[in-house]
Amino acid sequence: MKKYFNGHELYGDNFSQEQIKQWFKEEKEGYSSIASKELELLSKGIYLYNNINVFHGYSKLDRHKRYATVLGIGSATGHEFQPIIDKIDDLYILEPSSELQKNKISNKINYVAPNESGRIPFSDESFDLITCFGVLHHTTSRLSRIFPQSIFFVLEKNR
């Protein structure tokens, strides 16, 4: 485990296809199955991180801009978009958990499930805004393909 904690190797990088398939299956509902105060509050529409997301991310955006297409990576119910939901035309959320999708905050949310290959199923440069609050460690370098040439990427350190 030391090699993973010291940053010399990323856990899972050397997984076989069968190991990836098993990990993917185990993780699909991983977060949704954790009994926590955070998930209990989320089911009641209370999202604890709006202020920190606004401070570190959304406050940096042009407050007059509308976003035609937005992608939330691992955005679960979409609560992290509450501060800017009225500025979004189409919202896509890359989220494996069908349980978390049940409590979505808006009918404008289109869910897309990630797949075992890691391929992100969107065309090149297809989003005006991409957010990834607290789940970046689950993503790959494949994200750069769907970014436009000039993009503001909102990133929050994992809690």
C-alpha cells in the first residue's frame, strides 16, 4: 500500500479487465449505500457544500453568462448546481448510481452512466462548463478530449 500512498503508483492502474469489471460493479452504488448524515440531508434537499462550491468555483464564473450544455462529473442528485441552475439550459451528469439519481433536483438533468472502458460518451468540445466536485480522483486524462479550447474548469479538492 505504501506505493499508493506515496504517489508512485495509482491504485488500479495495473488492473486486468476482469479486475476493472469487478471494481466497477462494486463501486456503482458505493457512495449511495453509505449510511451517512450527508446522504440523509441530501435526500431532504439539503446540500452542505453550496457555500464552498460558490466560493471556490461558481463565484469565478461570469455571472451574466448562460451555459447551453453543462457536465457534472459524479454530481449525484445535481444539488451542487443549485446556485447556477437557472443559467443552465441542458445539464448532463456522469453518475453511476441509479439510487442517487432518484433524488435529482431538476428535470433538466440528463443522466449518463460511466462505463468500464473509461470512455466518456460525449463528442469533442461539447460542454460550456464542466464541474467535478470531490470526485476527480475517479476520472482519467480522457476528460481533456471533451473540453473546448478555452474552458474554465471548476475543481475542488476531495474532502
